[in-house]
Amino acid sequence: MKIDTIFLTILESTQRSVYLEKEKKISAIKVIIRKLDSLKFLFKIAWEIEVLDNKAYARISEPLFESGKILGGWLKYLKENSPTVGEK
């Protein structure tokens, strides 16, 4: 299933990004955020076509949105603490 594949990719990519250099970490997190947005979109479609009921959608979407906030905060932190061009 597409949702399963995207979810596992997000988990694996997040785990791997912890060990990357800061510059590579920033681009990796941007990709993870895009994949997370795709996952949220697929769950929303599943809810809209009534594959998921309201309770299941709420239970799934809350941790996904929280994960997005965490990833966004991580990205912001890395950008703010990265040397600008010429400072390396």
C-alpha cells in the first residue's frame, strides 16, 4: 500500500538524517517534510472518500501534524545555526 511505503520511508529517512552533516541534514529534512505532507494528503483523501471514519482520521492525523511541527522546528533550528556562505 502506498501509505505504508511512504510512512516507512519517512521513518527510515528521519533515522538516517540524524547522522548526516548539517548541510545534508537540511536538504534531507526538507524531503522528509514533503513526504509527510504527501502522507497527510493521502489520509485526508481516505477520510473524504470514507475509507476512514472521523475517529480513525483524528487518531491518525494528530500525530502526523505534530510530527510536521517537530520536523519544521528541527529545520528552523538547523537553518538558524548553520554558517552562512563565507563563514565556514
